[in-house]
Amino acid sequence: MEIKTYTRYIALSLMGSLILLASCKKNQSDILATNKPVVESYLIPGQVLSIKVYQQKALTDTTTYGAALTGLSISVSDGSKSVKLTESASGTYTYADQSFITTGKTYTMQFTYAGVAISATTIMPGKPQNFTLSDSVFHVLSTINPLYADVTRATIKWSNPDSLYHLLVFKNLDNDPYYISYIRSNNKPSFQINAERASYYNLVQSSFNYYGHYKVILMRVNQEYINILTTNITRDSQALLNEPTNVTNGLGIFTAMQTDTLSLRVTTQ
């Protein structure tokens, strides 16, 4: 369950922005423009297949999610086998056989809501390979020198011959992490980096805001995940009318990903 926790660490902020964008779309002629189901599902090998479905929120609604949509009949196909999900909690539909989610397969989700067919498709990418840190300990200089701000002090590498999308999540594990500088103390201990299609990421002296023990999670993700991530960053007026989604006749995201994890300690020089 550790990987899923890290995934939702990112996903909650992404989905919150997505739902806000969707709630702003008030002037569209589509009869479902303010009544589309919002889907949230992240397929990960070794994890239970889970799909959360809820109502689109009103603009003034401050809750993280809209009301759960219950009583749906949701199926997922891998191209050769179709399974029906069980509603394990209000608005949450699951399939417990973890062997169903495997590398390289294309998964299609389908259900009907308000007489309209809702569907989405995603491909399970391969697991990241050759994920390495140049050092398991990152030393922060005792004095921050702007002349050396861009000097590489450590490098994270992975294989990426097909130029696939990757994210790096730096999750601080300390209960009460100690910040490195008062100047940076308002930043959060844990953070994420969009590595895009690269195969490495360089760490510099200003990469971390807090000392402590970190889990460094490399996430190999699909285009639909990146679309939401980048829209969350830009938040321009055009995005308000064209919220990203790979769900046909719905909102949200149905995507697949794989991860690998390393440990890193950030300490003084």
C-alpha cells in the first residue's frame, strides 16, 4: 500500500484542481456539462484495481470530492478478459485479483451513467529500470553560496530508451523535519519534479528545503497523467474551458503507472 499512498499524495492536489476547472465550465451547451461523473483510478501492478466515481462539484463546494456515485455497474477489460467491479465502499469500486493488472496490456473501463456510456482507456507501462542515486547521502553546504547554485551535487538516473514520461517524488519521512534555511522555510518537506521524458535528474544545493530521510519515488506515467499535471501548473483561462481528461463523456482520470523507490538522507556537509 506504500506506493498507492505516494501516488495519492500527488493525485489529490491534481484532482482538486481538475474538479475546480470542471466546475467553472458553466456556459457549455453540452447537457452533461454540469452533471458529468468524475472518475479517479490509478492502475498499479500488485495493487487492487480501484475506481472512485463521484459527482461533479459546484464551484462553491469546498470539499475535496463531490457526492459519491453509488450503484454503478463498472467493468474493466484487458483486451482478452473483462471483469466486473464490486462496490466495496460508497462510490468506490474494486477488483481484488491483483494478477489482472500486468505490464503492457491496454485496459478499458466502461459503465453507464444517466443513460450515457462512460469509458476510458489506458496502457500499463513497463516498470522503471536501472533506477540509481549517485550517493545515498546528500550533503547540503553549511553556507549557501549563490555562485554554486547550479552546480550538480548528485545525480538520479534511470533507463528511458523510449523517452517515456517520468515524475520524481521526494517524500520526507521525518515526523518533525528541520528546515535548511529560514529563507526556504515556507516550502513543504515533500515535493515532486516533472522529469518529463528525461533519463536523469541533477540535484543542486537548493534542491531540498528540509533535512531528513527521504523516499525517492520514480513514477513512470502516461500522457493523460502529464496533461493534468501541467494544467494544474499553468491554470490559464483556456484550461478553464478545456479541462484535461481521458474519460469519454466524463471527467477525471483513468490511468496506469509503475514505480520504483530508493532511500536518500539529506544532511549537513
